[in-house]
Amino acid sequence: MDNQASRALQQFKNSVGIRFQLYNSLFTSLPFHRIEKTGTLLSLLLINCEEGYKNKRSPIQIIDEFFTKHTMLVNQKDRLDILFRFIQFVERQIVLFDALEDATFRDINDLTGVGTIKHLESEILQNQKENELAVKLKDFAIRLVLTAHPTQFYPDTVLGIINDLSKSLKENNTLEINTYLQQLGKTPFFKKQKPTPYDEAVSLIWYLENVFYSAIGKIITGLRTQFPNAINENNPVINMGFWPGGDRDGNPFVTTEITVKVADALRGAIIHCYYLDIRRLKRRLTFKGIEPILTTLEKKLYNNIFIPGQRTPLSKQLMLESLNKVRDILIYENNGLFLDLIDNLINKVYVFGLHFASLDVRQESTVHNTVLEAISSKTDALPKNYSSLTDEQKIELLTNMNTSVPDTEFENAIITDTVQTIKAIKTIQDYNGELGCNRYIISQCNSALNVLEVFGLFLLGGWKKEELSIDIIPLFETVDDLQNAAEIMETLYTNKEYAAHLGLRNKRQTIMLGFSDGTKDGGYLMANWGIYKAKEELTAISKKYDIDVIFFDGRGGPPARGGGKTHNFYASMGKNISNKEIQLTIQGQTVSSNFGTVDAAQFNIEKLLHAGITNDLFSTKEITLEKNEEVLLQELADISFDAYNKLKHHPYFADYLSHISPLRFYSETNIGSRPAKRSGSNKLSLKDLRAIPFVGAWSQLKQNVTGYYGVGIAFQEMEKKGKFGELKTLYKNSLFFKTLIDNCEMAMKKSFFGLTEYLAKDEKYGEIWNMIRSEFELTQKYVLLLSGKSELMSNYPIDLLSISMRERIVLPLLTIQQFAIANLREIEDKQLHSPLKETYEKLVIRSSFGIINAGRNSA
């Protein structure tokens, strides 16, 4: 470990570790009913858990032993009441830990070091790459798309306290800290009602206003200041995307009305940010000729947000014209005084326009066929025999539509919504600008027809081909879909009408590649490898047809869902993978953990920018992997895929998830508006089950199957074939492969099999538990052999310490949850009529909050 890393680790120990112990002691003295006793007993329970698991005791044995040794309670209802108090206490401990990490972010991370814009500036100047940078930034950008995927359990009120508490911790304001801890003690964590899609949008708009607006403004201003000619005015370099209110895939609560309402909220939020900035500017820019310009602009902004229903003439161009007039007056009449202030606002307007973030619309592919068949049967816009046409005939018909759907009420609400949404997108573009809503994503896309169905629906919705300002984005996510992606895109590229549409869109095609469903479908290695191969093939086929392909990655959350050290994946790519833009989803706890403060957001956005820019300017690597390396990884992925399939097809796999993990209670946590399954069936189907609850269930079991399963078996098989030395060479030479393994290590480091070891000899579930445990140990053995390390994640000492501390804090919650699940299983297996059944269910649900929140550093 170098000196800088050693200093950062010591800083973490002092600023987070020691201070956590100090402020945690305040909880025991807060003036709440029985809280002192709760805090003391919780410490004893933690010790009991640690000793109990060392001695291979089950959660039920550990909890029962705790009550017998440390309390006089014999009534089960009283005992369960204490467990609920423990949950509340631990939840608040986790909030304190989060706030401490946020408060010390700047001290622990080198904000001008490797991977930052400051570092990039020195690299550019030192190597005289200013001209190359200007060429790169002509069309390169990153796009961060905020999603409402439910992996974050904090209500807005608690997120606000974390934000305020971290500020007080930065300033060591003990009085404020104590006050916020008291507020925390009184603030409920449990949401009694599910949020609506609009509620989810409002929560994420808070981050846009309070974090991204400032952080992105600073980054762009820094780049423009250092390289004034590098940034093209038509390319803002950083874009924000937004899914809440537009993502209707499996979410019946997202309607056209909600979509328009969210677009209005985004417009109102950015105008409000501009309004406040103009007000601040007026305090400084008190010079002749400037005040009337700013006052006029201020009034227009005011009228658009504070007068209900009023939309005065306002556009991005109008704002820039006014601000550039002010800029000229500062330069030519006032010696450039306060020029940095006006430049900062101008840069923000270039990035955010009047849309703030582009609202993406997403829908599942089969819905579009249903809509088209309904249009065929109910109107004359399509022939009555539409459903019996071949795919080729449908494509010919849909790409040459010259009629539109009349205003019709369909019996199915989804059909009505789809038709109305396509029309509403035009309205959003009129008010928010084209970037307000110009992307339509098709999930579960498995054919060219799926894409052209949407093309046809837009024509039926009244859009003209020559005016279709929409990017239609296929989403490929399963193993089969990824393998077929290039063939599907070639069909589209060779379709005359679709090729003409791409010509109008600057010959750029965005393709989304989903990670979560790929992991659920094919396991960790195959999901990663499948995406890589799809990107390689899609880059080649797009180049063949002179199309710039843009990859939009559905990555986020824990490594098992594509998160982890994401920027390293982009930095590892050679020129055989398109690097026109970096687009990725920012999901759940990733928003608060990686982008929760201005410092953190700026740091992590800069790392993505740095990865994308240096990958072109400084990398001499023409291809990411040599042919022999690809062959090696393909063999690994195939072996891993077979191993994962054997586990997935175990006769008790679905039962294991349903009855050992908290999966079936996921939808009752009220953390997201979207149902946990795509269908309403009571039977668990892995196809219908959404990836987030699937991965989340393994996470709460502390088995994290989707982050490593099959890796150990694959490595062992390669060793038997005498190829382990080749894997070591690959690990040493390939950042792509090394990042795969780094993220795998993180998933394993957050596993703890002692929690469920009581299942090892279980008559029904023993075999599957031992399969998973055996694969974990095998993977750990070979990963350490591969890396030459003695401990998982030892090359990331701060992350390692953070995870270790968080896992210790959350251990009582894990124990309580498994205790409750085991009791429920006994009640159900024996068909008992227990009055405590509902209480055990509530314990499972309430435990989930702290368990998931504690894992924020998995993002």
C-alpha cells in the first residue's frame, strides 16, 4: 500500500470508525422510551451473534439464548417487541455511518488525483493533446440516467437528515449533531403506502436540484476554463436522463398523465434552479446595462414556476442570448469582473436546457404487438388481418404508414396509454425542448419487428417520418437476446425506411444492454461476457453500415447487478468497442452512495469522463482482448453458465428462494411503485420475477449467488485442463478481466454463510445450500490463487474496512430476519394457526430496510 492510500485508510479509521463509536454512544443517552436499555441489549445481542455463529448455532438458537442469558422476558410477544426496537436502533446506526462517510468523502478521496478532471488536464497539457481533446469532445458525452428501481429503503425525510447530519459532522458541530440524532430517533423509516411513480420522480428531482446541478456545473466550467475551445456548443458533454414517470415496463401505475406531470416537474425544477441563480447573480452584477437584462429574465422564470398554468415564452436559446449579452458587458465594460459566475450559469443552461433530464419512455415489447392488434380490430388505421400477417409483411406495412389512429377509447388501459403517450411525447418536446423526451426504449426486445412496431406506432400516432425526433432503443438482456443482437440490428440497418430514420438522427443508433436480467438468466460470468461479445459484434456491424452505435448500459446497485468499479470497465475497452458515449443507469442506493453529495457526484462523474476520454486519447490498445484471450473467456463463461444452470434448475431452487429468503415479502416493503413480478400469478416464475428482488433476496441471505456462482467451478475446470497459468496472465494484462474479478470479490466479501449454516443438514434444502457454500469456497480459493492476495478486496482497503464495519452493524438484523423466516417456515410447514405469524412477517419486512441500506457501498 502506498503512502497516500495508507494516509487515506488512517483518515477513514479516525474520521469514520472512531467517530462512529463516539456518536453511536449518544444514541444510548437520547431521551426516548427505553432506548438506553435497547442500546445496551443490542450490544449484547451482537456479541451473542458473533459467538453463536462461530459455534455453528442457528438464528433461532442465538435469539433464544440471548433472551435467556440477558433478559427476564419469557413471553414471546414481549421478546418480539424488543426485536423491533433493535431494528429501529440499527437503522439509525446505519444512517449515522452513511452520514460519516459522506462527511469525510473529501478527506478520504483525492479529488485532484488519478481519474479526475484535474489529472486529465495535466495529462492533456503534458502530452500536448489539446487538439485531440477538442476532436473527442465534439461528439463524446456521458449520460447518467436516474431510475426508480427499488434498491433504496430510505424515505425522503431520512435522506434529508443524512444530508444535514453529514454537513454538521463536517463542521464538528456537536450541538447540531445531537439535535439531528434526536430527530432521527423520532423519524419513521417505514413507508405505510407504496410511493406513486410521481413520488419517485420527486425524490430523484431533489438530487438533480441539490447535487447534479451544482456538480455538473463545476465540471463543465472547469473544462471550459482550462480548454475554452474544446467543448462544442452543440454537445454539452454531460447529459442527465430520467426514468421515473416514463418507465412503464411492468408498472401499471405509470400513465400518460403521470408522464406529462413528471416532465412538467422536471421543467419547473430547472427553471427554479435558474431563478435562484439569477437572484444570486443580481447581488454581484450591479453594473450598468446588466440589471434590466437579468430582471427581465428573472420575471420570465418567475412567471413559469410561480403563476399556475402560465407558460411565458421561454427557451434555452432565449436564456443563452440574454446571458451572453450580460457576459459581453462584463468583458468589454467591466474588465471581466465576476465573469466566472455568469459562465457557470451559461454552462448549466447548455447542459440542462429547459428539460433538466431527458425523460425516457420504456415499455415491454409484447405490449406493442397487443396495441397494434387492438388498433387493427377497433379502427381502420390497420387492416383487419394484421395479426395473421408474416413478420416481413408487418414490417412493410408499419414502415410505410400514412394514416393515424383516430381518438378511440380502448377497453385495455395499457393500449389506451400507449397510444396517448406517443402523442404526449410531442407535447413534452414542445414545452421542454426535444431533449425533454426523445428516447423510447423497448425491453425484452428479441426481433427487428419489435423495433419497427414502435416505429409504426409513432407514425400511427400522428408523427411524420421526416419529423420523427425520437431515438428508438432496443434493450437486449437475456443470454439469447444478446447473442442475436447483431443479426437483429443488421436487419434494421438494411431496412430502407429505418435507415432513412437513422439518417435524420445523425446516423446514431443507441442500443441498451441490460445486466440484471442477464445475471438472473445466465449467471455472473456469462452476463458480463455476453454483454462484451454483443458490444463487439454490434460495433462491427454498425461500422459496416456507417452507423455510430451508442451503448446504454443497464448497470447499477451491487456488482451482481453490474455495479461496482464501473468506470474501470469503460477504461478497459479497446477500439473494437464503440466509445462514442458512456451511458448508464444510476439505480437505487447508487444514487445516494455514489452521487449523494456534490463532492461524491463530481468525483464519480469525473472518473467516468476520464475513463471515456483517456481511453481514446492515450490508449494504444486497438482491441480489448486478443483472440486467444477471447477464446479463454468464452470457455470460462460456458463452463460457468452450465454450473449456474444446474443450480437454477435444481428442483428446490424456487422454493429455496421463496422460503429461505425474504423474496416473497419484497413487494410489501413499499419502497417502489412497480410490482416485484411482471405477471400477477401467485406461483414464483423466474422469467416473470424482476431481477432486483431476485438479486436482493440473495443479498439479504448473504449468499450473493449472482455475483460469483460458477466462477470457482470454471476456474477449477481450467486448472484441470492446464490453463490456469493463462488465466493468471490474463488477470495481469487485462483490466477488463481484472475488474470482473474485483467486482466478484466484492460480492463474496459481502457474503456470510454462518447465517444460514443451520440449513446444511436440512432434509429439503441441505443439498442446495451445500452447493452454494461449496461454490463460494471454491471461488474464493481460486480468486485468491489468481490474484496472489491473502484476502478478498485487500487492494481496496477503505472499501474493505467500510464493508466489514457495515456488516458488523447489520449482523443482528440478519439474525432477526432469519429467526423470523425460520419461525414462519415452521408455522407454514406444520399448518399451525399461530397468532404470531403476522408479527414474524413484519419482522422480516422491517429487517430488510437496514440490511439493504447498510450495503450502499456495494454500488
